Amino acid sequence: MNKRVKRWAPIVALTAFLAGPSPAADTLAKDLTSTIALLGLPCGQVVSAKRLGENDYLATCSNKMRYRVFVNAQGRVVAQRQ
């Protein structure tokens, strides 16, 4: 690796880390917000989401409520309060 790349690599990595959530994370939060609202549950807006498995997420809402949003055995989307 040349000297210029060695010098800038940590700065580029730190900038990418500090840049904030990725567009994919933002899209996921919006999708989970819509899903929870369509299920008629209070949430406001999803502020963070953690993937638990395939089609299985833990969403934290702006009103401090948390929901596990997943697809059940019958293929239906379910949100369970945690």
C-alpha cells in the first residue's frame, strides 16, 4: 500500500462511520414505521431497528415503545409489543 493510501485510509473510515445511518437503514425505519401504523399500533416514528433474523426486526419508536415486527408461520406480518 502506498504512503498516501495509508495516511488517508483511517480518515476515510472514520468519516464513513460518523456520516450517520445509511440510506438502507433509513428506508428500513420508514418501512417499519408504516407497517406498525398500518397495524394500528401507537409508535410515532421508528428511531432505530435491529435485525433479529430474516423478516424479523426489533423496532424502537419515538414514543419509547418497542415492537418485534416479523412474518409469522401463516405468512402474515405481526408486531408484538416488547
